[in-house]
Amino acid sequence: MSILATLRQSRAGEWKNLDDYLRELRHRETGALAALANALSAPAQEQKELVAHGEGGAILLEVACDLRVPKGARLAASRALLEAGIAGPFVGHLFIGAGDLVTDPRLGAMARKLVESGLPSALQLGGESAQITLAAGAFARSAYAGASAVGVARIQELLQPAKELHAGAIAALFALDAGELPENHRNGWKLLLEQTCAAHRRAPAAARRLGLAPAWPPNLPEKFAPFIADAELQTASVEPADAAANPAALKKGRASPTGKAREATAEKAQLPAGKKLAPPIRRSPFKRAIGTVVEVPTTLPSKPMEVVAARGAPALEPPRPRIERTEEAPQSRGPLPIAPLLSREKNELRFDARGQRIPRADRWSDDRFEWETPVLPSSDLPPPARARVAPGPFAARLRSIFDDRPEAVDRLCAAAEARGAVRGQPELLRELAAELSRDQWRDRALPREQLHRLRSILGDHAHPPAWTAAAGLLLDFFVSGRA
């Protein structure tokens, strides 16, 4: 299947067939959604093949209307459905859920088709889009975005058959500044947004991640921004009902089982229906008991500190036996004097946090006045780097000629004609000759088709003078010799 090869281009997954891919796409797998974005640039025949295979149409409709899906996947799903010719009432559901995508240029001409066929079908559906609900807000958002594809006047014309009490149509006209919102509708929208915001704030974090809580902010036009801000202000005191975020919200009267009762309850809950709990297996009498390993802290023996001799004094010797003398022993003179350490120079260079030099403290002394030695840069600095020469106005055109691209010669001659009209033909020839004098164009041979086109332009006098002048200069440089 060709569409399967297109989906495998991003190497997001290895699907054996389209059934495996659609199964992962239904469960919103990350790889499947990333691969769906590749189908946006696929041919129309491959997109139709994806819609027509099995339940591909229903799955793509769900993906296109899911606001949690990346925008690229939603665009690819919407375009594939429109290429396959989706009709009512499904095109109405597609307009309500994915009408905000018509402002994206990647949808192409299918944006107008979605608005022209989807808006009338959505009006015929009625249901929640006709009442003050989030579906009516999504309808108004799609109609507001559709004005960029077909115009405001066309949107008003398509909304003419709507009933007077259609909440989605009234909200769409209010968003387009083509009508006012009645007082009862205004109060209804405020109440709905407050309830939705409170439900979103009250829901646990896990429920928000799984999509079980209403999304916030809702999919509404920009005209409803004051209503949304007012709803957030009114529900600022609402706290989530999550046990981790708000432990006080749990019921205190319910006693939780402890010990053996909790284990028995857990075991009964895990047993399947129709099975009984068997007695535990007895321990073997031949198996030796395993002792308990206790880690004892390691204590090292104390090591006496070595005696440190004083500086300039001889090392201490072990005590000798005392000899009694009648004469008094002479007093010790103490250790020998130590020479003072050399001090650092006071006139060393010091800099502050901003990189500025700190002046000496004795700079105002009359006895030791002298000029400070200037701080000069080192003579070992490398030479400044040379900048690359900027490409000229004809560099890209010459490169396309050597790439043998179609109409490369005509594009260069047209650029030369525009350059000559602005600066004159002499300046044009000077700039083209300066570009040809670069080393990258030396020893280059023109392709055969480009050479034939240059000669045909030079021989045909119906072209402007700038064309023949540029073609002649190129032939003189690359064929006859260097200009």
C-alpha cells in the first residue's frame, strides 16, 4: 500500500498493514499521530485510500475533532476526509470540531469546501449546537474562523436559514460584530463558563490528563475573552478534589481497615469469581533458618598524634635519667629568631568587578609620586579574522545554471534586465563581470542544454538588449575565453 509507505517515512513506527496503524491511531499513540502528519503532503489518491480502509473515516473524524491532538495530525485527518468527499451529516460534525483549522494555509482549497458544505450541515444537525453549550461555542468558533476563508458576508448569508433561537448562530454573529448577544444568552454563557471552570478546577490532575474533565479554556471566539476572565475570577476559590492536593477533603468518619483485615480484603478483591482461597503452603522442616545479619559500625584503633617540633628548635629527644647536681642549670635562651617572610609588592595590578583598574593607595603621596605604568595588550595576539566576501547579486543565478535547472538562463537574463533597468547597462555588465572573476567559476563547463539556450538568446534579436548582453558575456567567458 502506498499510503503505508508514506506513513513510515518518519520512522515513528513499523506497521505491517493499515489495520495495525489505525488501531494505534484510535488509541492516540504518539508515533501514529506523528506519522499522520506525513499524509498532509501525500497525493489525493493515498489520502482517499486511508479514509476508505476499514473504519479509517470514523477514526480520522475523531482525530480531527480532538483538540488534544497536535495540529499537524488534525490538519492531515481533515484534509484526507475532505479529499475523500465527506458528506452530511458527518461534514457538519467535522466543521464543528475542526472548523478552527481553516485559517491554516496548509489546508489549501479544502478550507473553503469545509466552510461551504460544513456550516449548512451543522445548522441542520441542531442538538447541542442549538443550545447554550460548549458545542455551540465550538460552532461559533468555526464560523468566526471560516470568515477568513469565504468572507464575513458569505458567513452571514449561510447563517440566514438558522433559527432565531440557535445559540451557536447568535454567538457566531456576535463574534463577527454582526449582531448583539441577548441578555438571556449573555447570562446563560456566564453561568455555563463558571460551571465549566469550576468543574475543571475541582477535577483531579489525573482526570485532566486523561480528558475526563472539561477542557479549559474552552474553544470559543476571541469576543468571549471577558466572559472567560470573569469565570476564572468567580471560581478562584475552588480547590481540586485530589487526595494528594487536598487531604482534608477525604471523609474522616470512614475507618480504614488495618492489619490482617486489610490483607484479607485485598486478597478477596484480587480473586476471580468462582474460586476459593486455599490454605497457605507449609514451610519445609528441612530448610534451615536464615539468621539476621546485623551491620556493626567499624571502629578504628586510636592513633596518637606525632609530636611536632617547634620551628628553629631541635627535635625533642626521649627523656634521660635525671642527675642531681648541686649547681643551678643555666636558663634556656629559647628558639632562634626566624627571618620575616617576603611581602608582596604593593604596586601590583588590581581590577574591580567591572574590569576597571583600582588605583594605588599612595598615588597622592608627594614623596613617592610617579606615573602609573599603562596596561598594554600583549603583542602575541593573533591577527584579526578575515570576513568572507559577500555573494553578488548573480551568484545564485550562476549556480542554478551549473546545477542544470530548467529556465535557469531565462531567470538570470530576467535578473540582468531588472538590474540594468535600475542601475544601467554598464553597471550591470560590471557587476556580472566581477561575479565571473571569482575563483569558483574558473575551469567550469556549461551544461549542454544551458549552452544551447544562451546561443539561442544571443542569436534572437527579439529579446531585450540586457538579455543579449548578459548571454554574450557568459559565452565569452565560458566558451571563447576569459572576459
